[in-house]
Amino acid sequence: MLVMKIQDSIEIRRIELHEVSVAKGLIYRVAHRVFHDTRLLEESMAFFESKGTLHDMDTIQETYFENGGTFLVMTDQDQIIGTGGIRKLDDTTCELKRVWLLFEYHGKGLGYCLIQELLAFARGKGYQRIRLETDRNDQSRAYELYKRLGFYEIPRYSDNEDDVAMEMIL
């Protein structure tokens, strides 16, 4: 397993299948705060689980690993602090998915490092462009980071009406 050491105790590596539920919990926890969800975290998680919001992670092997993609975690002393994935849309285009980082790690360049690893993976697989969807308002810090990295807005490519679609040429 390839491990990229970022700082003394912080690493980026491929997720292990037994860690998927922990990674999903992190995503729900961060999203709960980002989107100012007024429900209790447990209620919010149960609601979104019932809707299949993170179904791609429930089928992580098929959705990512067996389909021209990857799913990485960032850890601090073996505790998952961030997530991110690449999944294939077509032979030339992939999608950046599930990039989340615990709030206490924001502002340290760690999200940038994680995204750079994912972009390197996408380039290595021969993808020519990468797309993503994000909420311009509630995820404004992520949106601004994506713009600085070279992503630009494009017409929506999914039925997710709440998010803006972005793309970057690799």
C-alpha cells in the first residue's frame, strides 16, 4: 500500500475496506457543521443513510477501485481526518468526490495536499479532465480552493440542482 507522508504524523493512503464506516462518519460529521444542520448529528446521519446519500461509499470497491478510480484517506496518527476519491465518468473524464477534512485541520494546506494526490492519480490513469460538484455558498472555502487550483464552472452534469459543477483540464 502506497503511503504519502505529509507531516510527522499525517499521511495519505488508500482507504481500507474496514474503514469505510469511519470515513462515512467523518463526512457526515463535517457536512453536519458545513450545512448548519439543526438536527442532532445522529438524526441527520440516519436521515441521509435512509436516502442512500453515501451509497457510492457502500459500494466503494465497485464504484471506485474496480472502475478506474481510487478512494484515499488522510490520517493523523492512524485516525482518519480527511477523505477524497476519484471515480470514472467516462474514458477521458473522472470526478473528484467526497473531499472532506475535519475542521480542526483546515487552513494548514492539508486539503490541498489531498487534492494534489487525487489529481496525480487521475493524470496517471490518463484522464484528460476532472469534474466535481460543490455548494458555492455553504462550501465557499472549498469552492475558492477549487478555483485557485484551476477548476472553472461548467453546466450541471447531474441532477443535483443545489450544487455548482466545475471542471479542470488535466
